[in-house]
Amino acid sequence: MLNSLCPYLACLELLFVPYGISRSVPSTCRIPMGLAYQGESRAAKRTRVKGAPRRAVRKSQDDKLPTLYYKDAGALKELGKMYQQTGTGTLVQIRIPTQNLQATFSEVKGRHVWGTDVYTDDSDIVCAVMHCGYYNASLKKPVAMVSEMRVVIQLLPPQIEYPVFVRNGIRSRAWWAGGTSCSYKVERCCLVSKNGVTLELPPRSDRTQELIPTFTPASMERVMNTRGREASSERRQRQVKEMTVVYNITNEPWLKYNMAAIADRGLKPSQWTSARFQTQVLLMETARERFELSIASDGEAENGDAHDEVVYRFARCKQPLTMRLMWNHGLPLPESQLEVVDPAIRWEQLRWGEEGVDVKDKHYRLVRLHFMDKSPPQTDSLSPNAEGMGDTAFALLNGAL
């Protein structure tokens, strides 16, 4: 009976490993039994009694390591004392019960993790495991067949700085002030079923963003529950659109960058995101810079005949301007206000992801974006309708929301 459960437990890897990991073989066509049971020769397979379970990996190794039990939410206070006694490089096994392995866990929701790859001693181990990519941070309920998770960490000395990084759906926190007794790094992780079968979990720590095509219609960031939605079954079936509004570099309301804001609005060509550039310009911002993406050639000659494919211009704004000043200069912005990064790039060469966009193998981590209608340069210094209005009010009037 235990052997019959092995293929089922091996398929659980698809649940715990975050989606989008590049594989040489599609994950739907592969049962990763080799990850949980390695080193078994062909002779051992022939001589093994039918129905007998195969031996789990690292069972004898990890059982000899010092073990800590994750009982309550928070830091493992014993790590500092253990580091003072044993020193750098010590391997420690941490056993985590299954009820703490979920996205609704308080430590995960609060992002109680400081650093990237190497974490502070007061970082929550569950959050660190999810940040490394061993466990999917989007799972809201633990799997019933799993008894516990066993994590092996390596104790390291305190670091000068702990950088922040967004990875696998979790944004870690940065720390430079010191005051930590030690650090740790996650070496390996496995799941143990209630029948004692061990399943090794591979990490996803390559720091590469997951590339998502924009041809995935989506019109919301998440579903919002309201009293009116709960009033009737008809309203309960509707999806209420909710988008997050943030302030840009010039302190004006823009949309927070997410795939719902950049994805296609439908399956028709007129509803594709690339079709919006016929009448609009996309402005994007990182933490400190602003970029403009506009159409450079619409693929038509002067006589109206099609001669080439549509190409776009990706440029960096020399100085972030308010929306009112951009409206005065005209959109797209003139070249005097831009540093052109790529004058002719195809839409297929723009690689969008959850954390930003890749342009010619260079990643730009985006935090805000905004679509603005094309407009010619204005002769007056101010718009007649915007005279005497603040920049924020002008932004609201021109469709910033």
C-alpha cells in the first residue's frame, strides 16, 4: 500500500514547486520519482520485492544532524546559541508542522524575512523557504497527506548587509544596522508524508523572473468582496475589479505594476495591449527612473500600403516631468526629452514578467505604469482647462485613474 502512494506523493512536486520553472521535459509529462529516490541501480530494482517501498534519500544523513522544532510563529532563538557553540558551517535540521505551511500564515503575510539567499537569524524559516522557491507561497491550505516539512540550514556569520529581493511571490526585507547573532542559508528541503515517505523539493533560486505573455486576458488584480456582492447569487458570480493606485516620482496617481494592468483585454486583435499604442503611450517607472514605450512605425507606407511590421521605441526620460508638462511637450515625448534605448523593437522582443520587463536581455524592475493618450505639442504653457489646477487634479482629469 505504501508503494502505491509513492507516485501520488511524487506528483505533489507540481503543487509545491512554483509554476514556471524551466524544464527540459514538460512537467505534465514527467513523474519526478528520481528526486525522491536516487541511487537505486537496475539490479536493485530487479531484486527488490514487488510492493516493498524504496528507501528515501538522506534519511540516514539528516537524522544525525541537530534538530530544532518549529512550534510557534517567529524566530528560532536557539540558532544564536548553537552558532556560538559550534561556529560557522554547522548544519541544522528544522522540522515544521504542516499547519504552518500555508500562505495565510501570519509570518508569511507579514513578510518576516530579511535578506536574500542568506537570511538573518530572526527571519522566519517558513517565509525563507518560500522565498527560496522550495514551497509555493500561493497555497492557502496544506496537503492532507503531508505530515511535516524538514529543512536543513547552514549557520553563517552575521553579514554586513542583507539585500532585498522580490522572488517567488514574496518580497524580502533589507537590513544593514547589524545586531544579529548569526545568519543562515537554506541548504535543502523535503516533505514527509504521514506514512514516512520522503519527497525532496527542488529550489527555484536562479533569480530569473517568470516570463508571462500578454496574450492572457485579465482585467483585475484580485477579487474584492463587497456587501452588495454577497446580497444575491447573481452578483456573487461577478468579478469585481480592484486595482492598486500608487504615486509616481512626481507625486501623481498611477497604477501599480502588475500583469493585470499590462495584459490583453480580450482575444480580439483590437483588444490586445499592442493595439493600444495606436492611440496611447505607455509610461513606466522603476524606483528611480521613468521610461516611455511608444509606437515608432505602424507598418504602413506613406501611400497607405503595408511595408513592414510594427516596431516600438523604448526610451528613458532624461527628467521625470509632471503630466501637465508632458502634455505641453506632446506625447510621445520629443527626442530632446529622451535617451533612446532601442529605436525599433518588436512587441515579441518585449518580455513581460511579474516583476518587470526584459528589453534586449536587460531587466527593468517596474513598480508603476500609466497609459496616456497621444497629443500634439501645445503652444500655450498651460492647458485652458488645467489653468489654476494642481498637478494631481490635472492627472485625475486626464485619466490617471
